[in-house]
Amino acid sequence: MFGFGQLINILKKNPKKIVFTEGEDARILEASSRLLASNFLHPILIGNAEKIAIAAEECGFNIRGAEIIDPEHFDRMDEMVDLLCELRKKKGISPERAREILLQANYFGTMLVKMGIADALLGGATYSTADTVRPALQLIKTKPENNIVSSCFILVRPSATGENEVLAMADCAINIEPNEDELVEIAGEAAECAKIFGVDPQIAFLSYSTHGSGKGDAVDKMRNAAEKTRAKYPELPIDGELQFDAAVSPRVARTKCPESKVAGHANTFIFPDINAGNIGYKIAQRMGNFDAYGPILLGLNAPVNDLSRGCNASEVYSMAIITAALA
């Protein structure tokens, strides 16, 4: 089962470059100093080099060897401006406006990924999820087969057997009220994400109903989404609609849906909306003693991830490894 050692081993074989858009933040600097002590992930810090150096010195973090790029003095800014104008030509953005936009660290960092200067981006320690997702949608865009960006949380808890218990939960951060087709896409992306973390996905579409025990449009949505997902991904074990107890408890599953091959041991959970998803993963984190990693953004052409504004340096370090491994 999942351990960070697995992801680090992957990165050691093929080291990546990751952009941190908030180069002066103490949490970013501490995580960068840890990464620089190894050779599997190279940080690129966005900001004024002198200010970053002073901030690192004041905090006592060694960031020698980090690449620092200041948008104000970037030697390929003209090239970046031209590319942004091309990418946003339907909006009629002028070169002057493009240059203004690219002085914002979130847009500048995203363009470094778009241009192949970096492999991945991690931001949001001081700004909202929307400010991370918006540049990614506009510049990196969704994969050809995808219509939306979604998110997944990976939850990890040590078990009595010595192996980590790992769960995937989606979508807990991006799509407020996904429809049936969006839920299909969310489930497919969440399953692929789960596999990266050593999870053999057993997918449950969650509801207040199990196989017709309840009625309502919300129940129909989850049942229909599960059916559509089975049709699209016939190789994946999928069931729904399921109540959470039926999804995770073998005893309850034997009573409520004995014929199900997923019920009782589901490990990848698809929520009906962001309310349920956000509440669900936080209950697992705070009361179930799971470590929660995410939101991991899914469906983009390159890995871009968002940090919680309440994150600590250890979480930045972990999310950097996860983000780079997705590349």
C-alpha cells in the first residue's frame, strides 16, 4: 500500500521541476530546503531573488541551489507575452495587458509549466483555490477527453497490519453540484489517481439510499451516474447508489445489498456534491485520524495543485512530491 517512499523512488528515476508561486512564504522556503537536500525534485521559486534570500536567511532555511525566477526580470518574457496573447486571442488580450497579467505569480508560474520550463506547479498557500485553478484552465487547459477539472483527496491511516489504509474521495473541492456526466468523469479521474497511490479502486457512488431504499432526484442522479460509469469503464468495480455504511461495512452490506461486489469494501468514494464531499473527507481527517492529501486537481494537461491557506511546511513538502509524481 501507499507510502511516500514509493513516489520518491519514482521521482529519483526521473527528477522533476516544480514551481512554487509564493517564493517568500516561510512554509514554501522550509519545504524547498528539504527538497534541495535530496535530488529527486527541484524547486523553482517565483519572486524577487533578494527578498526570497532575506526571508530564507531570517527563517534559517538553506535554499542554495534553488532556481529563483523574478517575473520582473525574466529573460523570456516577450516570448511568454506572445504565447499568452495566442492562448487568449479570443479574449483579444493586448500585449500590454498580457504583460500585466504575467506579473502575477500564479499566471507567471502556470506559464512556466505551459512552456515546459517546469513540470508541475503548487500554489495557493496565500490565495484561493480559484486563483490556482483559473490560470490552469485558461493556459494549460483540460485534457482532450475531459470537460471539467475535478479534485480528489487521498486519505492515509496506518493500520494494525503495518500497512497504510488508503482511501480516495472525490470531488471534495471543485465542482459544486456535478451532473451525471460530470460524475462519470470525476469517477474515472479519481480511479486513475487512486492507482498512483497503490489503491486498487473499488468505487462507490454515495447517497442516502442503497439500491432504491430511498427516493428522489439526488438518488436517481447517483444511480444513473454509476450505470454510466460502468458502461464507460467496464474494467472497474463500481456500485451505486450506496449509503456510506453499506459501502464500507461488510456486515451492513450483507444485509442491504448482498449481491454487490463493491459494497462492504469500497475505497474510492464519489460524492453527490461538494457539500457532502468536503464534510466527508474532513470527518475522516479529524475524527478518523486519517492524513488528508489534497485537493489533487485532476483532468488538466499538466499537474497543477492547490494548497490550503492553513497548510504547514510538512504538507507543502508532501503535496510537492504528490504533484510532481503526477507528471
